[in-house]
Amino acid sequence: MISTVVTTSTVSIAVASAITGSLAVIGVLVLLSLLVQKEIFFSSGSKHSQRLSEVINIVLPPMLIAFVVIVLAKVLQAIQ
């Protein structure tokens, strides 16, 4: 009985770690694409593109905070 509980817990932790890693990669890719889009829209001369650049500015701070949290978690994981 105890070995079944330990095995189930180990599998659950492994699956959760894999999902967390995938979400971290997706978050970093979204952040990179938003930064590229912001620069493209900002460099364009049209008012519509300037407006889209301002909208992306609203999304960037939470994404940057998530990026910092991901990096800190990975650094702490590497230290242990």
C-alpha cells in the first residue's frame, strides 16, 4: 500500500514538473513574440500601428514579471 502511494505521488510530481516546464517555455515564447511585435508596430509610421504598440505595452509588464519568476525558479532549481 505504501509503495503504491509513493509511486503515485512520484508520477504526479513528474507530470506536474513536465507541465510547468512546458508552460514556462510557452510563456517565454509569448513574451519574445510580443516584444518583437511591439518593435515592429512602433517602427511603423501609421497611427494604427502606434495604437497596437500601446496596447502591447499593457500586456508586457505581467509577462515580464512571469519571466522573472520563471528565471528565479530555474536558478533556484539549479542551485539545489
